[in-house]
Amino acid sequence: MLDFSYPSASPLVEIGRLGFMRFAKQTHFESPKTLEPIIKKLVALYINRFDRNKLASIFDHHSIYFKTTPEVAKTKTLAQFDALFSQKSEKHCSTCNRPNAVAHAHRQFMPLGFSETNINFLDHFSDGMYLCPECYISLFALPLNIRLVGKHLSFLLSSDTINAWWAEECEDDFRRLKNQPGTVSFLQSGTAHFANFIYDQIQQINETLYEVDDSSVDETIWDFKEITFYQFNNFATGAHMDVKVIQPHLIAFMHHLSSDAFKSSLQHSPKRVWNRLIMRYSYVEESETFTVAKSKKNYLIERFIKGETLLSFFIKNLRNDVQKHSLTDDAFAYFLLAYYYLKEIGTMTKERLDYIKKLADELSQQDNAKKLVGSIGRCKRPSDLRILLMKELKRHFDNNENLLFDVDTLFYKILPRGGDFYETRDYLYIALYTKIADQFVGDDLEGPTSQTNEGDDDE
């Protein structure tokens, strides 16, 4: 019995295994004889539809072993499989630890056929490793489940649901290629940049797997899983593997921008503002489309994927837009971006975010509200903001004879010990600015001090 449902510790074997199961439409085979038609079908796909020089390039960048006819390549590849199943061994597989590993991963290792010599199959496939038939065949199926990003090959692994979605997307792409004349390279990603590829896949996952129609659905039902993205090549001594793990909070933030669950509940569209930022930081021409923008190197997307703060982007573009136009609606959309960003990615709880917004609403009613925005932006330390708020507490009490906030609220909700001061300051700045945005049309207001001062005084 050949069992392809058994997981592997190697991401390359695992992604190939998932692609093979999708291709074969089954996971178990009674014998090598029952597997043979699937292998022949896969070999025919490679020989008849793939550009064999491109297919070989992940194993040998010179492609010097392809001076042969398709029929010879097919015969040699199928013979390789016959030899695979005729061997006997007591070794255990190096990637899944199953017994009867027979494929010796030496320099004559041929996981994709066509090439007689494998120059280097990544660092961890060192000479002397053994593979079981299932893992060997999974590597042979690798091109079914990977995409070309620039000059490198990329794929993702995550939960069973997301893995199945990825394999289905790749299968659909191959199905569309059947109607195109000539040979094909690897499945194209549409971008040359790894960060853009990651962003685009997360966006598609959100829109496909987490799409709902009921805006009242509790967000806690969404079982966001981390997604690991891989990018690799196998160009002789230049073999490498880049790995990027995207945590659930990044996916959750993008869910607010993508899912139908929130479209009807928001009066203003943060997604429209977010997409405008993507366009701006792609540096595309006005006539170019959003699809083109996502394919170009993008500083905003790179910072987002790396987990670096984006608040400075929100503030800069919020100020620029409001200074040029009366964009109260867009100002609120920027506020929503900041709110969801800090809730999902930052360190602030929903309770704190809601309270600081309420505080900004109160401050916006004061006669010095416009001046306060600049004063908040100039705060460099927690003590600066603390003193400013204490002054406003007194001003508010003198005019209204009620407290703007009490001391416990200041130290536990607004500026708690251990909280991120810059997040608090920038969010209060955005919340207050948004509330009185129409007062800043045409003004050149300075933004908050950059986060270069890492010192935090909690005296």
C-alpha cells in the first residue's frame, strides 16, 4: 500500500505531496502498478506542456542535460520509477521517517526526470539521504504546486483548509493553461517581489475562505491560522530557502479590508483608502491599474509584511489628503485603518482604543482643539503627553466643572505602564485630527515626532 496522506517534515516534499494528491484525485494506491497511470500522466504533462529547460532550471541552471528527445526523456524517467519500486531497503525516510526508504539522494538523484545529474537539491538534501517512494514521487510532483515569483519559486503551507485552497488554485491555473498553445513555464505569480506575492495570497485567502454575508457575525469565530511562505532556488552552489511566517493578526487585519462581513457595517471605506496607499507607494503612473501597482516593489507592503509600524504612513497621508481637500469621510477611513491596525497588530486592546477615541471626542469640543493636535504630535515621551493631558484636565474642569478623566483612567487606560507610548500618542493624534479634519483644509500641519526616541520615562 502506498499512502500519500502521510505528512512529511520537509516543506518541499509536503507541498509536492499535496499537489500530487490533487492531481491524482486519491491518496492511497494498492501497488506501484495502480500508481503507474498517474505517473505516466504526470510525465506526459511535463514533457508535452512544460518548457523543459525551465523545468530543469531548479535543478541545473545550465540545462546541459536536455539534449535529447521527449520520448527518450519519457523512457528514462519511467525507467527511474521502475528501479525505485524494484529496490529493497531497511532504511528510514529522511523526511517522513517511514521504513523502506529506497531512493538514495546522491548526485544522480532525479526527482523531476529529464536531468541525469542533480547539481544540488538544497542544502539539507545532502549526499547519502534516503527517501521513501511516496516522498520521492512527491518531489517529482513539486512543479504542480509552486509559483514563479521573479526568478525564484514560491509556495505556502498552513492549515488543511488553506493548503487545499492553494492546491485547488494551482490546479485551476493548470486547467486554464491547457487551452493555450505552446509550452509553459512554472505557474506565474504575477509579481517579481516576494512581499507582494505574500500580500496577494493573504488577500485572496481572506476574500475566498473568510468571506461571509452577515455583518453581525462575531469575529471570534474566525480561526485564523499562521501561514508559512517559502521561496527557494536550486542553482548549483546558490541554493537557498527564504521562509516568512505570517502570524494570524496580520491576516485578521487584512480581513477587515477584504471580507464582506464588514462592508455593510462601515459607513466609510478604509479599504478604499488602504488601496490608495498601495497605489501611492508602488509609484505607478495615474493610468496604471491596481493590479499593476501590486506587482511592483512596494514600500508599504514590505513594511506591513515585516510587521513594522504603519502609523506614520496613515498620519502622513491623512494630513496630505485633508490639507488639499475637505475629506472628512476619508479622514474617518484613516481613523478606522488605525483602529483595526492597532487592535489586530498593535499592543492596544479594544477597550483602550474605544476609550481614547472617546477622549478625543471630548477634546475636540474644547476651544483649543486645533492647537492640541500639534501639541500631541510634538510629545516625545510619556511624561510630555501626561503633562499635556493634566493641563487639559484642569482646563476642562474650570470650564465644565466635571472631570475629563480621573487619575486611575490616565494611568490604566490612557498611558498604562508597559504600553507602547508611540501607538498611544499617534492614535490620539489621528482620532482628534479626524474629529476636526475640516479645520485643517489648506493648513501645513507638522506631524508627530518620529519614533527615534526609544527612551521611556515612567516617573
